[in-house]
Amino acid sequence: MRRRLESDFTPPSDICPHPEYWHTGDCETTEQEVVELIGALVRALQPELVVETGSYKGVMSESIGRALKQNGHGRLITFEIDAVLAEVARRACRRLPVEVLHQSSLAWTPPGKIDFAWLDSGIETRVQEFEQYYPFLKGSIIGIHDTAPHHPVRAQVKARLLDRLSPIWLPTPRGVLLAQVL
Ligand SMILES: C[S@@+](CC[C@H](N)C(=O)[O-])C[C@H]1O[C@@H](n2cnc3c(N)ncnc32)[C@H](O)[C@@H]1O
């Protein structure tokens, strides 16, 4: 995918005055530098079950899948409601320990503990996903994308989830909340 400057999509802000330092394929794909961070976290945490909501074109799914392959154990289940995008993501992840499910993230019950989750689906569904998966997330690390002050996800997280999280707000262009689930 051709990389563009994140500043094509996100203006400078108080928390992130230089969005041009980051790169991305388009306005939906996570910033490349954040994709690399999450891949590195999967290497550091050595999870067995990883969940991503919102596969889109599979850029983050591929990064997580490569990390899991390098770990030598663990799998990613990633959800995408758009059939065409689910197929694009499947192709990006072939030969990796990744299952791309063409279904809503909300129509799924985890089979057991989720060791790491990347919540990046619809703006309205991320908080619902957390609430639905919560019994399977206790003690685990999660990332929620688009939590910069200009994104509505931030206010939803603050209003509904903060009592169950030990958070770090990363000042990336679109914002990332990394947290341990209490
Ligand atoms: C911001 S994009 C995901 C970007 C991707 N995670 C990445 O890092 O490149 C959001 C995607 O979530 C999908 N989506 C929205 N609501 C969903 C849901 N409830 N379940 C599964 N996918 C959903 C959309 O179709 C879209 O492709």
C-alpha cells in the first residue's frame, strides 16, 4: 500500500503538533508507526489469543499475525463486517495464524481468555465490544484506537470504561489508549 503522510488526514493538535511524522495508507488504516508498536507488543506479551475488531484491509492484522508467527504460538481472530474488505484482509494474512471472520464483532462470544485486544471497528461499537468481552479481558492488555481528544471514542471511553481500566493515553495523531483491564 502506498504510504502517505498522516497530516493528509489529521491536522496538528495540542497533543500531537507534528502529524506529518507519522505515515498511513489511508484515513481508515492505522498509522504505520502504531501498527509497528502493536506488533512489538504482541512480541513482548507472548499472547495466546489476540482479538482485533475491524480488520479493514488487514494492515494491523498482518502485523499482529507476523508477530504471532515469530512467537511460534498464539492466534489472531479479527472481525470485519464488509465482505470485500474481509477478503482483502484474508489475502494480506495468508500463511499467518490469523482467522478473518466476516461477521460483526458483537455477534461473537470469546471461547476463553483474550490475552490482547485491539479495538478498532465502528466508532459506536468499540465501547460495546469492551463491555461484551470484559469477562474475558480481566488482567489483559488492550489497545483502543482513535482516542485523541478530537475523536468521539475518547469521551465514550471516559464516560463508560475508565473504572475498569488502568490507562495510558498515547499522544499519536489519532490517539491510542493502551490499558490494563482491572
Ligand atoms: C478503522 S477501520 C479498521 C482499521 C484496521 N484495524 C487497521 O488497523 O488498519 C474500521 C473497520 O471496522 C469495520 N467494522 C465496523 N463495525 C464493525 C463491527 N461491529 N464488526 C466488525 N467490523 C466492523 C468497518 O467495516 C471497517 O473496515
